[in-house]
Amino acid sequence: MLDYIVVGLGLSGLAISEELEKRNKSFVVFDDHSQNSSYVAGGIFNPVVLKRFTLAWNADSQLKIAMPFYRELEEKLQQKFINTWNIYRRFHSVEEQNEWFVATDKPGLSGFLDPELKKNTNKNLNVSYSFGMVKQTGNIDTEDLLHNYTAYLEKKDRFRSERFDYSELVNRDGFVEYQDLKASYIIFCEGFGLRNNPYFNFLPLRGNKGEYITIYSEELELDFAIKSSVFIMPLGNHLYKVGATYDHQDKTPEITAQAREKLVRQLKDVINCEFEVVDQVAGIRPAVADRRPLVGPHPEITNMFCCNGFGSRGVLIAPSMAPQLLDFIEKDKELDKEIDLRRFTKKHYKPA
């Protein structure tokens, strides 16, 4: 009998799998690639909310866990996934520059916000004011990471590339049964696909659609990212990822002409050189109304759990959620109330 069945292999499922392996637990992961938000995401790690110059929720502590986590994965899989660069926040007024100076003195932010404003030296950028530079930022190549990690699990016979059929899941006394497998516990890490999960679809998961375009420009020559009305992220080889949109209405996985036109329009407000759109992707972020994760047990089935709802900050959040959930299951350690999905249920159960 297995210790765990894990459903979904985005950033949440990957973090859970890694934590299970560290704890010498047996497990099998199911994923049919129907949810692709982790694959198409920008993968940005940035602890600062650049619209308001505030620290994102628990971002400083999450960063301390996340970066060693991804460095260990690089070593384990013998691949490079971490790209580091600074983010330059484009100011639109003197008032914004003054707000930046105030923010640099705030507790928790001083280590991330450079108090010295940066002047623009790139003739291909439309910049009327200075930049503010955010440090300790970059991105994780989530697509490459997930492809490599899937291959790693396949070699260990721990991965099944197939749709999980909820109707075949049977809850027994002390374990769950699915097809030819028996396991002590099951954890659902399905991203927006949780909406179709009959065991957890009562949770207030509301997706928002994000679309990115990738552009090619030999003239632009950026080695840092820019945050303005749109985010421009260097990929190397004259390629840049530009995004992302936030659409709370459209829940379809297809790319749209409207999003492309909007991103191109916003991009032209920031740069004034030639570029070519070479790719476009879309995904549904698993967002929650209170902007906190959904982690914890089913309200009645005590060996069934969920780890979801990371929104647009999955790269930072996922590595710290997995150990918390497994400590809850294995060590009976209480979950942080902010992430505990039981905030949306009346009953508080602990795992058997």
C-alpha cells in the first residue's frame, strides 16, 4: 500500500512530491496536463507588490524557503531553472518617486528596494521619470522545471499521465482506493481544475485568466525586467516575455486576440523600437477571494486533503505550503489559520 496519491503536478504537486520524497514516503502522482497555469506562468519571484510598494503576504519568509528549494532542484535534476535579474519599476510621476523613498524605509522592505533611483540609459525605452530598482528578484523557468520533474518521477515509476477519474475513488476505513492503488492519504493539487473536483468544489476558488506574449527584438537589449503598465521579462537571445492580463470573466484556456492587442498596446507605451510577437500563452490562475491558499483536510473524509489557491505567486508560496500540510498530516501540527481551508467550513477535523 502507498502512503500517498497526489493529483496534479503543477507547482503545488511538485512541492508536495518533493516533500514526500524527503520524508521517504511512497507516492504516485496523476496529471493529464489539463491545467497549465504553472507551465505558462512567468515564474517571477518578487516579494514586493509594486503597485503599492508593500511587501506581499509572508513574502520575505517564503523567499527564504523558496530559493534553497529551487537550488536543490537544480542540483538534483542537473538543470538550470533559476534566472536572476533586478526589476526596474517605471515611475509615472514625482509623487510615485516620493512614495518609493518612503517605502524604502519601511520595515521588511529595505532589503528589497534600492533607495537610489536609477536613470534610464536605454534609448529604446519611453521613460519620463526615473526607475526604482527591486533586488533579490528573478524568475523560475517553470515549464522546463515541470517537464524535467515529470521525467524524474517517470523514471521512478511514480507518475501516471492520465486524467484522474473521481468516480473510481473509494474511501475505505483508514485508506483510499483508486483503480489498482491503495494509499493512506490522497492530496489534490489541481489548480483551477479543483472546480471540477466533487470533494472540494465547495471551496471559493475563482480563477482569473492570464495571457502572456513573447516578443523578439534585437534593438531592445534589456538585462533587467521592467514593471510598468505591463511587465517585460528578459528570456535571453533577444526574447522577452510580456504580460500578463487579468481576466476574471473568461475561464476558457484559449489565447485571445483581445489580450494580444492589449499587451501590444501597453508594450508600445513602454518601448519605442521594433519587435515581433512570436508566441502567446494563456492559463487560469487558481485564485481565492481572500488571496490566501487553500490548504488542509476535507471536512468529513479525514484522509483526503487539498493544497491549492496560490494565485499568481505560486513560485514563492508552493515550497512553504507543502511542509506545513505534511506536518499537519504526519505530526498533527496545526495549520496556520490564514491558509487553513477550514476557514470556509463549519467543522474542524484532524486526520486519522
